[in-house]
Amino acid sequence: MLLSAGQYLLKGKRFQLKNPGTVAQPIRLMAESFGTVNIQMDSLEGLYLDQPFWVIRNLIFEGICQSDNSCEHAIHLTGNADNIFISNNRFINFNAHIKSNGKRQHFPDHVTISGNDFYNQSARNTNNPVTPIDVVGGNDWVIENNFIADFALQQRGKFTVTYGAFLKGGGERGKISNNVVNCAWKLPHQSFLDIRIGLSLGGGGTGGAFYRKAGGNFEHNDGIIENNLIINCSNDVGIYLNKAAKSEVNNNILLNTLGIDIRFNTSTAILENNQYQGRIKARDGSFTRLKNNVLLPLQ
């Protein structure tokens, strides 16, 4: 489906994409060139996709809800939304710009998010989680070559924690690579209570009912974080591994962050060829092997 140039308004709870594509013929929702189609959303969940083999490309998605609670997602993947390719889009002013989770024991797998922009123009005034790429239980995800920035929660006198992107909930074999993550691009930290973490395998953890497999003991297994530039996460770490088994963290550059945390005895990680400011800290029983990492001077 090639959208004609122009501005479109979608107003409603969700807009379900009901038809499946195939390997040979994926369904394409796209503009001919980036910048010609702006989709303004006054919508809780935006595009709701539980079917496989879709391509979403060259679009601008902009949340325009009066309340930040009402603009949760631009795209919500769930159930059988496997083999989805989301590329060369811009996502502005949502809580979790792209959200993925399970439905009836099925989780979106083999999803690629490549070459997109994700940011907000103000701190989100909501009690809901704020994470531009929020993936629960997905296997074989690729998050690459994206720009992710300014994912802040509005301060209310207590700690708030947000993430640029995470894979959690018992998924496996995710790869997060070649992204630029700027925790404070145009939205400076409001105070020391404003915690923004760049990239994570495990995030803040998952409730048992939402895991891919009941009784799972890892948040993510066999994941890779490599070749990313992560900057200005000055109140916390740039990379956080939480119950992340068999992880690899390689060739990343972390500037003006507190460094890298590896936490809990489920987490096992190889960290190699990273350049970082801050520190590398393995805690709460985690195991880490370090090789050729370089601590950079603070200036």
C-alpha cells in the first residue's frame, strides 16, 4: 500500500492491520520517499498488528494526544506478528513508540527495526513506562542503525527510570547494533531523580504472567549489544544487563554515562573492545569476562 503524499489523522483506540503477508509477498505500508507522509495519531495503541510479513517504511508518526496517557504506541506488535520490517521512519511523542508483547502464547519473532528516528519533544507526563523500543518475549529481533533520544518522564519528586530500548521477558538471540542513543539530546536531565538508561537486555524485569515461558529464569538469552554510540545518560549507566544470560557487549562507545552494569547470577557476559566513561560493574552474583575495554578520560 503506497500512501499518497500528505498529512493523515488517525483518531481512535487502535487501527488493526488484519491481513497476513507471505515470504514472497509481504504487505507494504509505505511512502514513496521519506518526509512526504505524516501520520498524526490521536490514538492509544496506533497501528495494531498481529499478522506476519509486513513492511512499514518511509513514514512519519507523530503523537498528538492531549494527554500523554492517551498516546502509548505508534505501532503495537503482538501475537503472530512475525517477520516484520520497520525501516526509515520517524516516531515522535509516544510513551513506547514501538511495543511488542505476547498474545495467547504467541510472541512476535524475527522483527527488524532499522534506520528509524525515535524521540519525544517533552518529558512524558504519564505514570506509564517510557521506552521507545519496548520488546517483551521476542526472539531473533534486530534493532540497528536507529537514532533514539529524549525518552524522559516528567519529574514528580521521586526517581523515574526510562530506557532507550530493551529486550526482556524471556526472549532470545536479540541483536542491538549500530544505534546512536542520546539520553539527553534536546531535553536535559531535570534532576538527579531523572534516570535514563541507554540500552538494555532485561530492562527493569518482567512480571511472571508476561514471560514467554512460564517459570523462565532469564530476561534475555544469547543477546548482543555492539557498535553503538551511547551518550549523555549521566545519571545512570549506558548499558544495563539484567538476568541476561550469555550476553556479548562489544565495540560500543559510552560517553557521559556511568558505564555498564551487569546484574544477578543469571547474567553472564563477555565485554570486549568497549570504550567507556564511568565504570564496569558486575554485581549480585553476575559473571563477566573483560577483554580490551578502554576507560576514557572524563573530559
